[in-house]
Amino acid sequence: MAHLMIASKDIRTLDGLYSLNDLHKASGSESRHLPAQFLRNQQTKELIAEIDNYANSHSLAVNKNQGRSGGTWVCKELVYAYAMWISPKFNLEVIRAFDQAQTEQPPEPIQQSLPAPIQDDEKLKLINDVAKSLGITESIAVVSATDIMAMIQTIRNYQQQLARIQTNPAWVDQTIERVKTATGRGFGDGI
């Protein structure tokens, strides 16, 4: 069943039926548009009878529940009829919401690229260097793989920045000028 949102409000579903109470809220919650008023309408009663005549034994046009999933739940045809009963504007919103829900494609999975694989000897050297920088002098250190990968990524970022400085010394001057402009202060001004 398509997810339905009207006027920034989620319309709940239950057993293939839509919450008429949620639709009432989406329409503006006017007391003259209460679901009970709609269901008392002679034209609505006749429509329900027609739907029930065509419905198979497994479906209902209307279901009123008490308790946790309480409220009035109606089939799609009655959602349209309720929207028409309220106003042409609301009717159009409902039609467009159903159309959008039917044409929405599931989002494509996000593919994340992993860092290039690191050779085992490089991993051990990096782990050793990290352990030394942390002041670990014992011969055995336990560090989670996530922490190790974060440290490796940080080191790679530093390496990239150093490479940029070495290949483009003007980059440092430009960066300093951007910092001065952004802060309104220069280095050595009592920072």
C-alpha cells in the first residue's frame, strides 16, 4: 500500500484502509467536516452500499475501531468521496497525493566507496606509529578496527594537506588571507 501524506500530515493505514480521522486533520479539522457527519450523509451511505456490493469477502469499505488503533478507517474510494465532500481544493490535494504515492520510486541504495585497501605491513606500521604517538609503550595494544580506520583516514588527510603545501606554497598564503578576512584579525595581533 502506498504511503500517503496530505498537507504535511501522514495518513495512517490499517488493513488496507485509510484513517478518516487523519484525513479530517489534514483537511483543517473543521467540526462540519467530522468523519461522523460524512458517514451520516445519504449519498455516502449509498456509496458504501455500492462498494460493499462489489467488494470481495475480504475487504470492507468502512471499519470503526476502538482502542489503540481507534478511529474510522475507509477504503480508497471513500477517501476520494470524503475529499470531494470537503472541497474541490482538498479533493485535488488527495488525488495528487495518491498519484505521487503511486509513482514514487523507492530510493536507490547509497553506495559508499571504501578507502583503498592497505597492505598488511603498512597497517602494522601505521598501528605502531599511532600507538607511539599515543604514548603506548607496551608491546600489545588493543584498538578497535573503527578507531584504526578513523586514525588512518586522519593521517591520509594530513598527508594530502602536506602534499598540497609542498606542490602549491601559495595555497598557504591564500588560506592565511582567508582566515584573516573571515576573522577580521591578522596573525600577531594579540590573538
